[in-house]
Amino acid sequence: MLLDSITLLCKVKYNRAMNESQSNILKAASELFLQGGTAALSVRAIAARAGVSTIGIYSHFQGKQGILDALYIEGFTAVIEALAVDDLTADPRERVLLASRRYLDTAEAFEPHYGLIFGKLDDSYQPSADARALAAAGFERLTEVVGGLLATDAPASAKRDIALQVWALIHGFVGLKNHAVGELVDMRCWKARAMEAVEILVDGIVKQAATRSAD
């Protein structure tokens, strides 16, 4: 399966145990990204924040592009792991709700990574082929989870469509929480509100699928 092979590739190439210097570099880069986006991620600034030499940056990650790729892949790996709920519950509806809750928790825990992989990228960074393949695998994983709400013989296009609906809804809440416009409303219970909206959407999908099956 494409998802399994890409996830394995990711873990082998990027999720190996990092030494302290590598961890410090990625931590520094994520902090700088939160402050100023990709424009703030000069090799010199990352090195100064991490307490390493600029030569060390190139030695560990081959420069800024390598660091951004590592963050991008680390972020999507966390998303895919959050969506790995098949062994946690057999009920399709509960799978989607559990995956949604785990996704929201991941988006909060990996805020700089989330901003990188879902933000508007400029010319200073374009994800590598491996990074883009992992992003595609993330959507495939979500489609597998959400597609379980439909009949097994439902077309792949229908499963992708409802997966996009769920993803757009969740992403919207994460975006509001992370954006300054979120200050216009009370976002203290944003995850609970997001889950209420997801439940409404999921129940609507299930009801619509049942109606179509009965026709």
C-alpha cells in the first residue's frame, strides 16, 4: 500500500533518533518560524538560536532547505500517526471522531510544523518529493478513515469528497485558533467546539449515506 511504504520511508529516513545538536536545531527553527515564518529562518539565525555553528547546520541538515524538509516531514508524520485509529475502535463513526480529536491535539502540539505544512509557502522553501509524497499519504490515510462511513463499494471519489469536508472543517478551527482573527471570539474551548461541529457533519454524512442506500 502506498501509505504504508511512504510512512516506512519517512520513519527510516527522518524519524531516526537525532542527536542533541539536531534536536536543538529543529527546536530553534520551529521557534523562529512561529515568530516570523520562513523569512525568519536564515541559517545564521537558526545557528545562533540553537547554539551551534553555521557549519553545523550544513553538516546536519544541508542548510535551510533540509531543516524545513525535516520539520515538514516531522509534522506530517505526526498527523499520520494521529490518524492511526484502526486498532483503537471498530466503529466507523467513532474512528472518525477519535481521529479528529487526535488531529486537533497534534495540530496544537506541533503548531510551528502545522503552520509550515498548511501555510502559504514562498519561494524560499518548496517541499521535496519525499515531503510531498508524505503529504499525499496523509490525505490517503484520512480518506481511509473517513471513507469508512460509506458503503464498502462507494466510489473512491465519494470517499475523498467527505474526507475533504472533514479535513476542511477541522483545519478551519485550527486556523482560527492560530490566527489573530481568533481573538474576535472566545476560543478557549476551541477543540470542544470543533468536535461538536465534526459530530454534526459526521452524523449528516452517515444519514445521507443511509438514505441513498435505502433508495
